[in-house]
Amino acid sequence: MVTFIEILNRLTADEIKILEYIVSPSNNVTIPELTDEEAKKYGLDKNIKIINLSGSLPITDIKRETEGQTGYSVLRKNFNCIGECIKLDAPENVNSYIDNMISLGLIERKHNFTFAVDKIYHYLENHSEVLKIKSELESNPKIKIKLGNGRIDMTDLGNELLSLCSNENV
């Protein structure tokens, strides 16, 4: 059985920052285009367009489909905006960090699980990196860019590790 000390030895400072952000109260998304009717549908105050995501993180896979071919290729896996929310030493490694934290069992990505409020993904879908990829590749009429929205959730193990770190001031 892997101990918490062994897990901590496999984590970078950036990964700890990401875990702390995922469970923090500042893990919010603003949805200005959420209508009053939609807010009511999801049990939200119609005057508040901010949703707290504490414990979860929206992500999307950027996929390329080519006409006449079956399947797709993943251009960017687990695309997210975490590097815009917190200061990371190496933001270019976010995908590797996510893979590592999943392999350690600290977070999980359940495929085909998304947030009920799909407008949570609008920021990712309209992010400059996504739009750049779309404009570069969709100039070819045989290529279509598709987004596979998903979510990353903290596991019990991840929560226990953070609780231990904050209690022990590790």
C-alpha cells in the first residue's frame, strides 16, 4: 500500500497547488449568459451568475475529425484554464500533472461525465487557444474540430491527502 509520504514524493509543488485550488472556495466559474430561467432550473439564484465548482474542474478534449476517416485524433487532452487561475512554476506541464494525479488516485476523470450546467464550458470552448486551433485547421473543409467536455473530480484519497497536509503543515 502506498503511503501519503510516498505520494507526496511523487508530486510537484505545482500539483499540490492544483489540488488545493480544485477544492478551494475560489474555484468558481462566471456565466454571464445564464438566463434567469436556466438559473431557476439548476436551483441557482437568478441574480448570481457565479457557480462554485469546489471539488471539480471543467476540462475538454480538443479532437480533430477528418472527412472520409473513422475516428478522431486528440489534439489537446484535458484542456483547462487552471494556469490562468493560479500561479504555476511550469504551466506548460498541466497535462502531465493531471495524468500524474490521476495515476496516483488523487483525482479522477470519469468519461462522459459533465457538469449539468453546460454553459460552464463556454469559457473553454471560446478560449483563444481553442479558437486558434479551430481557425488553423478548419480552413480545410475536410477537417472538423470537436470538443469532448468532461470534468475532473477530487477523490477521497486526494481530499485526505490535502487534509493531512493542512493539519500537519507539511
